[in-house]
Amino acid sequence: MRIDKFLKVSRIIKRRTVANEACDAGRVSVNGKVAKASCEVKPGDIVEIRFGERHISVRIEDVKEHTLKNDASSLYTVIDNN
């Protein structure tokens, strides 16, 4: 699955266009490398996102095309959130 779609499905970022813009701006990295929106992700990958002063790191646990709002947080585990 593409990183921009994963960020939207997992509700880490609410809209896919915003996820796409974050990738284009170089604020998203996968396994330590800056990721384009088309970067493919799989379970076990570490995703880091920078929102200005905030920084969040998550490990992908599962990849699903669609998920309910209540189940979205089960797709990842937060490693660092500051």
C-alpha cells in the first residue's frame, strides 16, 4: 500500500491530499529514508512524520484497504510521540 493511503486509512493524517503534501514536503520518512507519496509500505516498517514542532514515529502492524474509525489505531503502534 502507498504511504499516503496508509496514513489516511490509519487516520494518522485525516485526508489523503494532506498526506500527499506532507510526503512532497519531505516531512515523512519510512525506515529512515525520506518517502514519496508513492512509497510502498508493509507491516514492520517504521514511519516517522514531522508536523512542525511535533514528531511521531509508528511501526506498521497491519495494512488494510479500508478500516472503521474505531479499528484504525490497531494498524500501527506508536513508538515515539513528542
